[in-house]
Amino acid sequence: MDGVAPAAGTPGPAPAATPASGPARAVAESPGDAAVGPLAGFTVGVTAARRAEELAALLRRRGAAVLHAPALRIVPLPDDTELLDSTKRLIADAPDVVVATTAIGFRGWIEAADGWGVGEELLERLRGVTLLARGPKVRGAIRAAGLTEHWSPASESMAELLDHLLAQGVAGRRIAVQLHGEPLPGFVESLRAGGAEVIGVPVYRWMPPADLAPLDRLLDAAVGRSVDAITFTSAPAAAGLLDRARERGMLDALLDALRHDVLPACVGPVTALPLQALDVPTRQPERFRLGPLVQLLTGELPGRAHPLPVAGRRLEIRGHAVLVDGELRAVPPAGMALLRALARRPGWVVARADLLRVLPGSGSDEHAVETAMARLRGALGSPKLIQTVVKRGYRLALDPVAETKYGEPEGASEG
């Protein structure tokens, strides 16, 4: 983060932690009535290709602005000959076990078989085998097809599913595995090493999005700290964002943002693996669903915005807006940059030259600071929140006697 020092010899209270500064916020869709929501003033990135609208709606209902940037797309295989061949082999010679890995893939398999006129034969064959489901979504797809799974790992991980199979013994068994578009590292190899005959069932594959512009905007927003959290609902989506950052030469900058200022929220431990492999700490809900994921953000993000007692008002600086006595005030990007600079040393004078350096696209004319400051005061609706110190700069009008009114901020020593 950019540091802003107080004017020499200027007394004031100790530094307080505030959200990171950054350039202009990325263009995002804001809710109509954000003031009542716990996520009002925050921007959340959504990387999902499927169910993105559902996740975005949940976030907007809680007041968040949403920046949707699909990190991948799901496409059918260009040639379904291999899928047809695998299906016919399984119908002709029943496997001992079928491993279903994704709901969309399992449904696609059944639909493809229907199209070939062998749908009923496939379902009949599946009724007579041990059917394993990786997680609840694919369990639902299995049951919707009139089938019943025999077992499903609580962790929804392929690793636990593999351990289950190996513990039962796989030597001499025929195991069909629905391939779900991303590598299954060690899964098929481990089964074959254990003596199993493995038949892959390829249904679809992951591809980069056709339009990379939204993903690039999300990357720019993350690196610029103008998004507060990024949600991930699949491991390929997390890997897709990292791959695009690597292609653009931004991987180190993205990792720094995710490790410190931008909250990476993953729907579950499997989704988090690509990030954790690069030492990015993630947050995950206890239940691996969209609702709990949104609840996680609802609990996490407001706690990062520490309130300050300023000029008799309660000031809470959020991602792209400010709460003044609980009222959401929209603030332009330049104003947010100035406000964060002042809030790093609340009550201390910050020189115009230092404020000029944090302005987006700053030049050399300090009059730009005066213009942006006037707009900031107008946006806050209370000019007295920021005081002008003649010939020196500006300061937040911190209430010293109320300094601990709202509690000691966690990590207050961090800049």
C-alpha cells in the first residue's frame, strides 16, 4: 500500500488500520437499495460460469456491488465418438463401479445416451452397479435420473473417494470414471496401479472464456485493490484466474493482493486447492453451498471496515463507499483514495503533496487535491469531517475522547 506520512512535527494519535487504497473501482453492477445491506459499499468478484446469476443475486440482496468475470466456460467435446464408444462398452460389459464426478457431466452423459437411442439401456446398466457420487450436486443428478448412489464422500473430494476405493480393494475390478474436464491428478493412475481396469467417460471440457475482457477487468481490479473479495465455486475457475494472471505477467501482483487485501472466498476445500498450492490463504464456509458462501462474506467483509469517531459522527470506510452514522454515502474513486490516505493517520495532518501521490492518475498540480477534496466533502454530506490546515494540508477531525468508542480495531498496528 502507498504510505502517507503526517507533516513533520504534527501531533496526533497512533495509526489505525483501514482498507487498502487503490485506483478507480472496476465497473460493477450495484444494487438498487444497498444502504440496508450488510455488504453495502463492498465489491465482490464472481468467477463462476454456472449459477453466476444466482450467486450475484444473493450478493446484491445484501447490498454488494458485483463484478462478474467468468474464469472459464464449459464446452462439449468437439467429437463425441469417444463418449459413445465408452458408453457402448459399459452397456455391453458391466463395470463393477461407476464414479460420477459432476452433476452437469452426469446429466450430459444421460442426455447424450438418449440421443443415441441407448438411454434406457445405460440407465438399466447403472442400476446394477456400485454408483459413487463425488458430492451432493451429482447425487441430485443421479437421483433425478431414477438411480441411487451407494456412497459419497463428506468432503466432496476426489482424494477421499480414491481412498475409499483403494481401501475396498480394486484389483481385478472394472471402474468407469466420469471425466469432468480438468485433470484428475493421480486418480486414474492410482486405480490402475492397484490393479483396476479403468474406463474414462469424457463428457465435456473446461476452456478459457470466449471473451477475456471481463476477466482482465477483474484482474486489474484485484491488483488495484478495487475489489474487496473474489468468490470461487470450482477449482478450474480458480486455476483459470491464476492462469490468466500468469499470461499477463500479473501473477505475483495478484497473489500479493489475495494474500493481504482481497478476500478469496471458496465454496469448499477442493475449489481452494489451486490457490492454496501457491500459498494463498482462503476462507471457506462449513457447508459447501452458495448460501453459506454468501453468509461467510457477510460476516467477514464488514469486520474489515473499522469505524472511526470523526466530528461527532461514526465514519466507516468500506470498499467503494462510506457509512456515515449508518447511512451509505457513494464516494468517487478519487475521494476514496484521499479518504483512505487521511484515515491511515486519523487526526494527523497529511500534506497536499502526499495526497496528490495517491490520487488516481495524479499529476503535479496540487489544485487537483483541492478539487477532489471538495467533491469528497460533498459526497460525505458533512464538510466538518475533514479539516483544512492552512498551508499544511488536511486531516480527519478525529474525536480524541471518543477514540475507543467503537472498540480497538483488530490489527491496528498494521499499515
